[in-house]
Amino acid sequence: MNQLHELTCTLGEINFEGHTFNCLPIKGSQQVLQVLVSELDELPIYVTITDTQMLCITYLCHKNEVRDDKRADLNTSMLEMNVAMPLSSFAIVEDYYVVFGALATTSSLNDICKELVTLAANAYDALEAIEEFLN
Amino acid sequence: MSSVFDKLWTALRGGVREIGDAVVDANGIRIFEQEIKDASDNIAIAKKSLTEVMARKMQAARKVEELTKSIQQNEGFAEKALAQNNETLALDVAGKIAEMENDRAEQAGIVARLDGQIEQLKAHIKKAEKLIADHERELALVRTTESVQKATEQVVENVAANNSALNSARESLERIKKRQEMKQDRLAAGDILAAELSDGGLDAKLEAAGIKGAKADASAVLARIKAGKSS
């Protein structure tokens, strides 16, 4: 609780590499913080903290939005892209294609900001890259 | 480890799972937690025994050392007794030495036995620690999966409550493109404006220098009219 709450307060006042962060806690039993990175705010980042790590997730699209005949291609492309993509990886969560980054819970504020900005930029690039696979 | 991966995989791919269903049943998690607790308890016990055994070993080792010193000392005595041709005294000393040597052998045996125990306890602790680390990693795997699922459900619900679905990728793309176009238009407009402004600036400079577009002023007009009249 405290960690995300603290993060909400701190992020609101930061300017990192020309970006600001707009935070909005999401209600529910699991702690989730929605973060909008300025200039890259079309795809919100959802931050959640578990016992062992801080996860930052952006939802790219639902499985249903992908052309049936292209799904296997998309999956392979994502796996092939995974290592090259800085700090982030592709994944599927609950039928959503996502780009995410995982941080140690002990990460510095600077690390977290870097992660958020990089993730938002990666998500933008990824969205453009998957356009050809969409319905 | 592989068993947890398998379980998660099966659970995630099954597709029959209802939203909110646990990936790995709570019972499974409890078994893991119990095993971690048992292993921790075992480590605590083993560590306590280890300190005791090590203390006993140090005691025995010290006795061996003391006896060795004593034996050396008494060997010196025996030599001196022999030098004085006091065979009886030398024999007495030799008897004492033999006793001490037996004693020392016994203590050395104890040291060796305790060393064995120490090794065993250390191996035991290592094994338990590895088990804990493995289980904790497995638990983290399960818990993270659940956290992420819960988070996703909340995000979907929250977005739905704000009367929209999680943005479709197409719509997001459209919006991003539109914004990029707008940004480019704005940049282009800015360029045009800047060009105009800088042209204006140039004109002003040219005018100031009297090179371009000198404005008509009354005295010049009057002069021209007068010149016309006279001609």
C-alpha cells in the first residue's frame, strides 16, 4: 500500500527527461496505479507491486482484435522482438497482449521513471508494429 | 520447479477458468507455505545443534592440544630422569605419558566424530535453505500470476465503469496518428509563421537601412509637387 501511495505522490511532481506523470489509483483488492506519461499517454501504464517485484503493464490489444490467420505470426514476431526491446517484454495476460517491465521492489525512483518512459515509448512502437496483424 | 510451471501452464491454457478463479488452488499454496515453514524450523534447530556441536569440538580440540603439550613436557622429564640414571622415575613418567596418549587418542576420536557431525549439519542446513529458496520462487510465480490477473480484471472493470472498453488497438492507433498529424501540422504552421515573421524582420531592417520600400512622407510629396509646378 505505502509503496504505491508514496510513488503516486512522488511521481506527480517529477519531470523526467521532459516527461511528467499523471497517476490515478485503481480501486480493488489488488493495488494498481494507472500512470499516464506525458506525450505518450494514449496507452496507460498500470503499475502493481507484488511480494517480489514491481510490474508495469500496458495493454496493447485483446486477442480478438488480432486477425485469426495472423495470430501465430504475431506471437512469433513478439517472441523474436522480445530481447531487443529495451527494458520491456511482450506477454499475454487474460487474453490481452501486453508490453510489460518488471522491477525489483527496491528500485530507485530514477529506475522507475526510466522504466515508465521506456515502456510507454515501447508500447507506442509496438502498437504501430502490430497494426498489420489487426482485424 | 517444473511442476509449478506445468500447473500454471495447464491452468492458464485451459481456458475453462472463470475470471477470479485461482490459478493454483489455495490448498496448493498452503502446502508450499507449510513446507517453507517446516524447512525454516529445521534450519533453526540444525543451527542450534551446530553451535553446540562446534563448542564441544572446540573443547575436545583444546584438550588434545593441552595433552600434547603435557606429553612433550613429560617426555622432557623422562629424558632428564634417564640422564640421571633414575630408571624407576623415568618409568613412572613413561606410564603417565602412556596414559595421556590414550586420553589424547580418545579426545582426537571425539574431534573427528564431531567434525563429521558438523559437516552433516551444515549439509542439512544448506539443503533446507535451497528448498526454501526454491519454494519461495515457486510461490512468487503463482502469486505474481494471480496479482497480474487480478490487476488486469480491476483495470478492465475500472475502464468499463468509466463507460468505455479498454481501448481497442485500432482506435488507439488512429488517435496517435491524428495527434502526430496535428503535431506535424502545428510544426509546419509554426515554420510558416516563423518564416513570415523573419521576412518581416528582414523588411524592417531593409527599410531602416533605407534600401527598401521607403515610405512616402509629406515633405517628399510636397517637394515633388513643387518640382512639378516649376518645371
